[in-house]
Amino acid sequence: MGKEREETVLIGEVLKPVGLKGELKVYPLTDDPQRFLALTEVILRGGGTDEVRALLRARVDGKMAYLTLAGIDSVEAAACRRGFEVRAPRAQSTPLPPGRWHYYELEGMDVYDNGVWLGKLERILATGANDVYIVRGTGGEICVPALKTVVRRVDVPGRRMDVDLPPGLR
């Protein structure tokens, strides 16, 4: 995997073309769809490749984002990108308030329950009430609720999360 692929953040998914000039309808996978308006470029990932595209125009309407990208100027060209991931350079990530983290900052962390290694945080499920951290270790898969009462400490630079699992989840 090249450096460019490692330094991007998933922010949306291409749903379909809109109109005849190649505009893309994008389902945002971010808490702030307005972030599309501040980008200068995006990376489209699909079919095993990354396409770096200058962002010519962005608009947000309701819960959807609409992007016009350099080099995609027809409905056919846009239709070929249906299902592609829309990624942004990690350096353009939106700053979060203290106590909140981007998923990419947490994924891959070592997770400990009262000093005992549980495994690595493999992925994060966004549920209606709270996120759930999927941790895979030697004992299999554990679902850790992302609650302040459970997650005691997150050390992003040290790649470590300390939790206090309630009885029944251990």
C-alpha cells in the first residue's frame, strides 16, 4: 500500500451521477457533511486504484453532498464511479473537540481491560445510541461499547485504549 493510500480518510461513498455533466451524488460518511465545501481535492477509491481529483464544485443539500470533479465531465464517466469511496487527505481532517477522535485514530489500537490485553481495535460500528468498538484478540471478537463509563483512557500517540468492561462482556 502506497503512502497516499495510507494518509487518506474515508468521508463518503459515490451513489450515482446527477445530471449530464458528471456531478456525483455522495452519501457522507462523516459527522459534518459541510466539510466537503472546504476541500480542494478528493481521492476516489475503487477497483483497486486511487484517483486524485481536484474538487471544482461542492454543494450540500439535506443529508447528501454533490461533487463536481476535474476529469469527470459526463454522466457515463460519473456512472463508472458508482460505489467508489470518497476519501480526503488526512491532513485536511476536521479538528475534533477534546475527548472525541476520528475513527482512523482509534483503529488498530491495543485495547486493555484493567491492564489485561484484549486485542486490537479492528473496526468501529456506528449505532444509533453509541459507537461499538470491535476488538479482536486471541480470545476472539469482543464488542466494547464506546461509553465514558467503559472507555477510561485513550492514548492516541501511544496507540492504547484502556477500558473497564462491565460483567458479562469479558
